[in-house]
Amino acid sequence: MLSGETLSKLASISGPSNLLTAPEDKIAYSYDGTPLLQQSPEAVIRPRSAEEIGALVRLANEAGFSLVARGSGSGLSGGSVPVENCVVVLTNHWNRILEIDEQNLSVWVEPGVITGQLHAAVEAKGLFYPPDPGSAAICTIGGNVAENAGGLRGLKYGVTKDYVLGLEAVLPNGDLVRTGGKSVKDVAGYCLKDWLVGSEGTLGIFTRILLRLVPKPETARTMLVFFDRLADAAEAVSAIIAARILPAALEFLDNTTIRSVEAYAKLGLPTNLEALLMIEVDGRKLVVDEDAEKILAICKKHGAGSVSVAQDDEEAQRLKSARKVAFAALARIRPTTILEDATVPRSLVAPMLEFIQQVAKKRNLTFGNFGHAGDGNLHPTCLTDERDAQEIHQAEAAFEEIYEKAIELGGTITGEHGTGLTKKKFLEKQMGSPAVELMRRIKSVVDPNAIMNPGKIFSPRPRCEGPMPRTREQLQKFLDQGVFV
């Protein structure tokens, strides 16, 4: 519980109107897009500058409370869910695109810029920002960088970290650090931006972000390909990649998801098939036409039935919506929708999907499966009801089996959602205790008082007594006390 004195100091930093303490405000920021997780913060604050965030951080160290940064709250691993005795720091009101540099193919943004709005702004100038999370219409760039978000175009273009050129962030001691820049080559010192990208708000709070842009592709071709057997669709994916074709998107939906999407969006999809592939190729027109023909031939060789190819941009958007509305469509089926992102080498998509189906049948659960088949990033989605404790127990046990199988196949517990709260207990199984211990040591040195999003990714060390060490002598004292061991 924050004292009245601490609340007064918070109000003096950002102004009384930017400090929210009413119960209805705290409830609104007590959860994110992750089901089954909720914790009320002590307060919510809207800082107006990097200097104000620095002051908040210093006060947090002095008064002993935590800070949880939040954009749109669309995350799916609990990254922005409040923790005990914390203040939520909102950044979604920092939503300006500061500079689009057409000569250096880069853009400076504030962390609250909506990803989809950035897409539109740079494409209007003939440029392209490839990362395309499914929540692009609502998620923020700051959240994307914090979680190292992926998306539909990850197969060809990579994920958020591949487009972060520079960062400005407030560290856990209140200092403002700037790292990276517009230079194409820069190998000076440690690559600090790579430490911060994907750190889920545990090492710093972003205030400005510099992103890399690429030329907008000349054209694109979008198609839906339907299969009677899920295994045939998975084999077609492997064959496309083996043919050295790199689509911009190579997505799949299983029958449960197809039926849900058709009931929701009325796209005219056949609902008696086991699988659908949504494929998009982009680039120069001659190459796109050639790749599209090769892909269709490969799919037909592997048992594809009907095919739908977009003839214009409007139809392409309609076909892509079959994949983009998958989560929303599934969420209508049952009261609680648990969406995860187990990922395996793409050559092992078929056995992983088969395993997920076996687990669902064994535990009498309903799963919809969709995801980024081209890069092995699967989204097993359990349709359940949080009011049924036994069913939720079965769902949790099912996901534990799924994560363990992904690790066994050489995959990962998370391809793009982050570790957060939901998957941290599996992190050591995947990475090993030495790697997790190294992460803990980094966190302890950078944030010895554990004020920044504690408990996310892994459980923190006990808090240090006293303020953040700012001198070599103070740091040695903490080391002597065994705090970082």
C-alpha cells in the first residue's frame, strides 16, 4: 500500500490529473490480453516526459514500490499485468511519429504509436515497416519492442528486433540511455539495444524508438489453398520452403478455426476441410508471378483441393482476413480463450500439430489451431471456461505437455508472445539453469531493487535494502552482501 506521502510525490511529478487512484481506474488497468491473470495496481500514472519517468524511477527506488510499463495492454503472456505494490506507467498517450527519414530509411517514433498507424504512414511514402502482429490495429510500438513481437510477415522479414536501430530508455536508476542510431554499421561497445529489445519492461522504460524501414514491395499476390488433410497442408509448407521460395506470409488454419472464422466473418470458406493455407508472396511482379505459380503447383502436388487467388487489393484484404480474424472468431465459441505460441522447426510442424490434437482428445478439450506455419510458430488455442476449475486444470496440464513437446523437438515455449508470467516456469527447461541464472544476474545488477516489472520472465532475487548503488563502493557493498549470487 502506497502511503499518502508517496501518492503526493507521484502527483507532484506528473500532475494530479495524470495520477489515477480511483477503484474503477485501477480495475481498468488490472489485466492485459492474457486470460486468467489480474492484479490491481496501487495507482496508474501518465508521465509527460522522459524526465518525469526518471523522477518516477528514483521515487520507486526510494519508496520501495514497483513500476509496470503499459502500452495498449494487448500482450498475451502477462507482461503488463500489474504486480503487488506497483504503479502502472502508461505510455500509450506518447503516440507521435516524430520523423520519417526517407533518405536513411528510418523512422523515429514515441512508444505509444499504434503499429497499424505506422504501417499506413510509411506506406503512404512508398516505404514499408514489415513487423505485422495480429493485433497491429491496437498494439503499440513500445509494446512490440518490449515483447519482440513477430507477426504474419515474420517468415520473410523477421521480427521486431530486426528493425530496431536505436532506443532511448530510462534505466532502473533513473538515468536516460540512448543506444544505436541511423548508421548502417555501428559496432561500438556492447549492443545495448539488443539487451533492451524483448526485455519485457524489466530493464528499462522506452521513451523513443528508431526503426528501420525498407522499400515498399512493388506488388503482392495473396491466395487461399484448401486441403482435405491437415498433414498434407503441413507437408506442402515444408515443400514450399525446400523449393527455396520465401513467401511474405505462410499461414494455416485447422478445421475448428475455419468453421469459427466462417461463422464470424462470412467469407464463403468451405467448412468441411481439415486445413487452409493463406499464402502471400511479394516483390517484383515477374518474381511474384513465378513464385505464385510454383507455390500453387507444389500445393496441388501435395493434395490441395480448391484455390482462391486475389485479383485486386480489396480481395487480397478479404482473403487475409481469414487468418487475421482467427483469434477473434475462436474467442466467440467459449467464455475463455487461452492462446499460446509454441514454436518448432518448420519441418516438424506436422508432428507437432498431430501431438496437440492427441493432447486435446486425451484431456477432452476443444482446441483451435492456427499460426505461422512457414516459421513453425503455432498458436494452439484452448476454448474453455474459467468458471470450470477442472477444465482449466486440464487446459493447464495440456499446455504443459505442449511446451515440453516443443522443447523436445528443438523448439521454444514462445515464438513471439514473450515469457511474461505464463511461461516463466518452463524457461529453465528450455534454456537450462546457467542461462536463466545469467539473466537473473543481469537483472540484479541493472535493477538491484527489482522495481521494474519484477516477477516477469523469471522470479526475481530478494530486493536490496536501500537505494540503487550509484558508485563502485556501493556496488561492492551489495556484492559483499551476496545479493547478486
